[in-house]
Amino acid sequence: MQKFSISLLIITTLACSIIYGSKSNTPCQNLTQNITVSPQTSQTSVSVNMGDIIPWEMLKNLPYKQWGSKTGNFLYNKRYFLIATTALGSYLYGCHEWNKANKFLSRKDIWCAWHEEMALDSLVAVPQRDLAAELILEIQRRYSNTNNPTDFLEPLITFVKEIESEISIISKLKRAYYVFSRTHLSALFPINEKLFVSLDAKLQRSIYLKNLFLSWAAEYKISHNRKQRFVPPFKSHTSTMQQTNASSIVPPYSK
């Protein structure tokens, strides 16, 4: 630790000498005066004041205003270049985000595309019990854990996360497309109109599947609790007496 302190003092002294040159009022001249070495014990004691290390006078005299004026002049002289690069960067970022949106809505593995051959009205007309059973099978098929195929709950948890994320993304895309179409900016970006026109239907399908799953989960929980709390039927005293009387009618064993 003492060697490190001495090295730090030497480096600071050299830096101050470079900055101040050979001025007589340099604050770094007192650094080496506080280092004492004992020849008997070969130990070094260092006592340094913070005022000797940090050149406060130099910091006070720094030309902050001059630097601020130079920065302002630079930004003013390069204003057209900065505006152009900012606009170009924003446009490229917008194109990238809309391309991502097009790819997302074109996917066949998102839940709003499940049974897309059926209209939403036809999907709703299917009995909920049958559709829920088919949905659970599809969830287990998609999100089955290869390491633990018998795990029944993990695919269900994954489905809830995926469907909520899908609803959030479609809602954001719907708001963004509305703003861009109202401001006539959609023509400037690579937006697939066919995909975005049916955003309402996609959002409604995702919400319906989420509600269908939640209804099934509630019903499953109720039925599961009933099975756990199952109590065998109570045998009345009358039936017990009848069994006793019937056994008494049986003739005793004769030798």
C-alpha cells in the first residue's frame, strides 16, 4: 500500500510539472517534501494534504465559458449536417421497426393465427368446452418440456406469457398504424397494408383465446379442488343395523 502511494505521488508530481512547467507557485512541489524514509526500519511514512494533490487554482481558472462558446459555434456551424443525420437515422430506425412488425404479423405460430381459416364469428360459435380442450392440446404440443414431458403446468404458464405479450404488441402496432395513417406517413415506410388492416380481428382473436383459457383454468381448478375434498358417502345407522341383522340370520357353523 505504501509503495502504491509513493508511485501515485510521483505520477501526480510529474503530471503537475508537465502542466505547470517550471512555475514557482506549482502546488505539486510540496508533495515530495512530506515523504520521510527511516534508514533504520526501512519504512516510509507519507503525509499528504488534499490541497497538495488537487490543483484547485488550476481548476478555478479553466476557460469554461470559452469551451461553451466553442461548442455552441460548432453545433451552429454543423446544424444542417446534424439535422440531416438525425432525420436519416430516425427514418432508418422507423423502417427497421416496421419491417419487424411485418415479420411478426406474417408469422404462423402466433396465437391470433391459430385456426385462421375460420372467421372470428365461426370460432366463437364452436362450443367452448370443445375449443378449450383443443386449445390445451395445442398448448401442450407447442410448449412441451423435452426434459420433463410429464410437466403439465409449465406449457400453460408459457402460454399465458406469450398471449399477453402478443396482445401488448398488437395493441401498440394498432396505435402506431393509426397515427401513421392519419398523418399520411404510412406511404413513406415499408408497411404491409394487408397485414395491418386486420389488426382489430387479430387482437380480438388473441383476447378471446386468452379469456377461453382463463375460463378453462377456473373450471379446472374448481373440479380439481372438489376431487381433493371428496368425502365418502355417510353410512346411516339403519343400514348398519340391517347388515347386522342379515348376518345374524346366517346359520352357525355346525360340526
